[in-house]
Amino acid sequence: MKDKLEQIRAAALGVLEKATDMDALEEARIKFLGKKGEMTAAMKEMRNLAAEDRPKIGALANEVRSSIEKHIEERKAELTAKMQNARLKAEVVDVTMPGNAPKLGKLHPLTKVMNTLKETFIGMGFEIAEGPEVEKDYYNFEALNIPKNHPARDTQDTFYIDENTVLRTQTSPIQVRVMEKQKPPIRVIAPGRVYRSDTVDATHSPVFHQIEGLVVDKGVTMADLKGTLEVFLKELYGEKTRVRFRPHHFPFTEPSAEADVSCFACGGKGCPVCKGEGWIEVLGCGMVHPRVLANCGIDPEVYSGFAFGIGLERIAMGKYDINDLRLFFENDLRFLDQF
Ligand code: DAH
């Protein structure tokens, strides 16, 4: 009996030694320690032993059983560690490898310039106003003191939806819409898309963008206009920029002016960018015409105001040294990626 038990122990240890995975261990456990296993069979033979031998053999049997159990546990721990190591090796990550950065989108250069302008004016206490792109003739022309026979109204310049409706040719109609709804003090900028019946070339597009500005209050003067626009243009083109105002004509402002900045490429000496002039025209402006104020129900005897209009594409072309307007609208990523 004793030999039998030792045999089982030796056989079990041999099998366990060779087991290379958890299934093999479980198989061995069943074979040696299971209900129908070899140990159980051996124990059944105990009853054939002489009574005085039983305690000794019983003790040995227990010892064999627990030593097999112990070996199973040990092999289990060994195999688990081995499997874990193999897995770690297989799944090793080289943290020094360059990652796959997701490609982020970018803002369109026009959006960037638009955001800069908005921020500057919001910083000066302006609010943002909007208006429709499909606009009444009344707002786009009539209320702005643009007479019926004005060349801007010609179908060669303006897209007409019907007799009384146009695609707005400027952001100036938003001035009227704001003044109709809001009483002074008014301080707004109104960015947006505008349309003109132009053929596409390097400096023309039937769709482009403007930013309109409007300030109306008691005692607003041309000095306020000049001061505001100077702050804005210096912020946009740099502290050293000089600004000059030239007399001009717009039907909805009186007096009217165009503003030039000293050339941002040559500083004013004259170069190809400014066509040798030293100055670059950047916007139109003026004191809101009394008739326009009156058209909107604001008493021109009490209030005065100034307005300005900026072409966004022209500003962006100057700022980023872009020589063809079409690039903004072609959506070529080789171009857009550069900003
Ligand atoms: N609306 C004018 C244009 O499209 C630009 C402009 C000029 C707007 C003078 C103004 C202004 O508000 O005061 O050419």
C-alpha cells in the first residue's frame, strides 16, 4: 500500500512537471485527485488493511494528496507567470515610437482675419449685428440714400431676385436694420457675405465679404471715426502703421472718406505691393448721412454717427501676401494648409 501511494506521488509529480498549460494541470488533478482518480481508488483499498496499519498509511495518503495539491498550485503559479510574461512581451509598446497624430482641421484664412477684426472691435465695446443676404432693395439702396438712377443699382452690378429683392451688394443695409430696431447709443460691426455681378478674376469674385461698422450717439464726430479706425488699423497692421483719410463720396455718408494705411510691405517708401505709392487703400467710411438717420427714425438734430465698410478679402490678401482672390474659394488644401 505504501509503495502504491509513493508510486502515485511519483507519477503525479512526473505528469505535473510536463504539463505546459492549465488544461493539462486540470487533467492531472482529475486523474490523480478526482472522485474517480487514482488517490480515491487507493483510499478505497484502505479497508483491506490491518486496523493497526491504517493510521500510518492514512497519514501517508494525506501527505501524498496534499503534496500533489501543493505541486498543482505551484505549477499553476509558474504557468500563470510564464503566460503573463509571454503576453507582456507580445504586447510590448515602444513608447519612443512617433505617434499617429490625428490631422486637425484649420480655420480658413478669411475666418482668421474675420476673427481678428471681430476681437478688436468687441474689445472696443462693439456688438455684432447680422442681416439677410437676400435683401430688400429698400435696405440695400433706398434707405441708404442711393438714388434710383445710381449706377450701383444697374443689373450689371447687382443680382436681382425680383424687382424689389436683391442679393445684398454690401453690408451697409445692416446699418439700416440695426437703426430701425435699436435706439442710440449704437456700436455695432456687421460681418457678412456680399454679392456683385462680377466676372471672376484675380481681384474679383461675385461673392466676397465685408465688415460694416456703425456708431451712433449724441455728439459723435469725425474725430471719433478717425480715432477708432486708427486704433483698429494699427492693431491689424502693426503699431508703426500710419493712417490717412482721403475725401471720397458715398451716398450714405457725408462727409465721406477712404482710409489708406502706410504700405505694410515697404513701410511707405514705395514698392511693388503698394505700386510705388507707399499707401494702400483699406476701407470706406464717413459720417452717417442725416437723411439715412432720418430714414431710420433717428433725429439727425440730436444724434450723429459714423460708419465704415471693409473688404475682408483685400485685407487678408495684404496680410498674408496672397496675389489671387480665387485661392480663397477654390478649397485647395495645398493653399489652405499654409495658414
Ligand atoms: N458699402 C461700401 C461699399 O461696398 C463701403 C462703405 C463705405 C461702407 C463707406 C460704409 C461707409 O459704411 O461709411 O463700397
